[in-house]
Amino acid sequence: MPQPAVDDSASVQPFRTEPVSFVRRGGRMTDGQERGWSELAPFYVIPVERDAAVTSVRPGTEIVPEQIYGRSAPLIVEIGSGQGHAIVHAAGERPDADFLAVEVFVAGLARTMLDAERAGVSNLRLVEANAPEVLEHLLPEASVDELWIFFPDPWHKSKHTKRRLVAPPFPALAARVLRDGGILRLATDWEDYARQMRHVLGEADDFEPMFDGDWGERFEGRIMTAFERKGLAKGRDIRDLAYRRSPRG
Ligand SMILES: C[S@@+](CC[C@H](N)C(=O)[O-])C[C@H]1O[C@@H](n2cnc3c(N)ncnc32)[C@H](O)[C@@H]1O
């Protein structure tokens, strides 16, 4: 069953030492989403053993993707999948690959499962957990072909920028799970965050940019989501970045 919506941040719960990049939204699930959760979660949601916090991942609880998906196939992971529009669409377009949505927003996960079922998508699974812990503890080393983060929360006030997901600790976590030659794809409508992403990844020895010039091309596998539409409506430019994981030494 979904956990009750609570603020899972370090500011109100003492058992995380680092700030997290989300405040769990209190949005209640609709009746349809509740029903979707109870009927569809046994197939779509990967059970996670918790540490102290409700969205944590207990160290030493790594999954075996081949057992979960019942086959060996390229694995594409989206962090912060929101309502699931991008990943459900992508999973439908790429039946040859397996997809994992990582999100803490339970109503979004419920919506993702309902849409996946409606679209007949079975190469998708969901994890309700804090993404850095998923990268550190749940996914095996070198198990992921692509890691996507589209429109992460920008935390634009300067007192909050320490909550941003793509910050100095992030490249090592991404590099751990990506295979040699695997791809990290990022998109944001927030210029200052785009610059931070480019700076942080530019400093990381394990990643090579896949673009010339200032920014990458729009990733053609990324469909328009509400967050992108909102950014465009406010006159903001959308910036894509892509990096290749260097071969392990
Ligand atoms: C601004 S929304 C974008 C959603 C989606 N990518 C899109 O483009 O529509 C960011 C999402 O990331 C999720 N999120 C933020 N930090 C997270 C974390 N550490 N682990 C998992 N999900 C996270 C939030 O709950 C939110 O749904």
C-alpha cells in the first residue's frame, strides 16, 4: 500500500543527514488512482526494503533486473518521472528495452500505472523511493543503459539550491549504475540549474559530453510534459544535456 504523504525532508525528520530534493506532495489519490494502486502495484511496483525514512532504501537490498523483467534487455531509468507521461510513452515505443520509473509522489506513480496498463505497456516497473538511494543501493553497478532526469525540481531560491538533485555528489552515483558507454540525459527549463548541471558533469571524470557548443540537441525520445509546457508558456528556454559514461579503468 502507498505510504501516507508526508514531508520526508531532513528539516522535519531528523534521520536523514542530507537534504532531499523533494517535499512529498500531500495530494490525495483519486478513487481511480487508489483502485489502480491496489490492482496494479503487485505487477508494476518493485517492493523496497526501507531504512529509517519512508522513501529510503535499505543498504544491501540490490535488485536483479533480469529477474524482475524476466529477460535480459537494455535498462532505461527515469528519475522523477512525475505523472509518467514520458516514460510510459517511451516504454511503448521501445518494447526491446526495459524501463524503471523512480518517483516519490504516489499519486503520480498511480497515474503512471493506470496509463501503462491502458497502453498495454509491460516492460515498465516503478520504484517509490528517493533516487540517490536507488542509485546507491537498489540498482546494481553497471546495470543501466540510460539514466534520464527531465525537469527536476529547480529549487530556484538561493537558500534552497542545496536541495538540487544534480549537484556534486550526483555524478558518482550515476556513474556507478551506468554501464560503460551508457548515457545520462538531462533537461530543464531553469537556466541557472542547466548551468549547474553542465558545471557538475563537466567536472566529473566519468562523463564525456555528447554535444558540441553550449547545449545539447533536444532528445527526440523525450515527449512534451506539463512541466515543459509550463516552462515554455513562461517564456523560458528548454535546455537538454547528454553525457556518455566513460569506460571503467
Ligand atoms: C518538476 S517534476 C517533473 C516530472 C517529470 N519529469 C516531468 O517532466 O513531467 C519533478 C519530479 O521529481 C520528483 N523527485 C524529486 N526529487 C526526487 C527524488 N530524490 N527521488 C525521486 N523522485 C524525486 C518529484 O516528486 C517530482 O514529481
